[in-house]
Amino acid sequence: MLLYRPPSNAYFRMSEHASYAQPGSITAAGFLLVLSALAWAPLVNDFLLQVMGLLLLVYVVFALLAVGGRRKARSMVTIAATLLMVQLLPFAWWGFTNPTPSSVGQETAVVDILAIAASCAGLLLLYLRGNDAYFHNSEERRRLRKASRRR
């Protein structure tokens, strides 16, 4: 069995900035969170425009900040996702049980369930055990950058 071993050059060596590298799970979490927001957007636009539209915007902004390494944004996106799920989960139930034709049909219910699953998976990926080091290193890097600007 042959295994490929890359040449030992500077590209493959660990650098001093390797601890600041964004884990793939964080990137996947950001993709899933934004994907769930895009799936929820038509449902929010049709039924709950004002407050839920603002909450959806907050959800996307904090999801992107969390992907950038902001620990408080990770907590805020969790709260926003919970509020969105509580408000939008009844549409999934209503879409399957509503016998009259309306704008909430089975397609809307399936999209809502998939968006909830994507949001839960994205939040799970944000809170994986190894990602805490990424958030800590990001905060440390921002603190050092701010201290170097003051000089």
C-alpha cells in the first residue's frame, strides 16, 4: 500500500499562525447557518415580516461574526436560532395537517424542517470541543492587534 507523503517544504510545515487557522467545522457551520436563513427567508417574508425579519437579519449577522471567531456572537446566534425555531416550527406542523389549500403547504413544511435541521447542525458544529481553541485564539489575536495599534 502506497501512501503519498508531501515534500517537506515551508508550505507544509506548521507555522506560527497555524493555531489561528479556521477549522473546517467552523466554515461548515457558517454555511449551514446561512443556508438555513435563506430557506427561512420566504416563510418569514410571507407571514411574520416585521419582527421575524429583523430576527432573521440578526441571526445572519451573528452567524457570520461567529464564523469570524467572536465568542459572544456564537452565543447570540444560538439565542436567535432558538427564537426562530420556536416561531417557525409550527409552520412545519401546520403544513402537514392543513387540509385546505393555502400558502403553507407540504413543500413549505419540508423546507422549514430542513432549515431547522441545518440550523441545528450548524449550531452543533459551532460548539464542537476543538473549536473553543479557535475562539480563544481569535480573541487573543484581536487583543494583540488592538494593543499593537495603541503603540
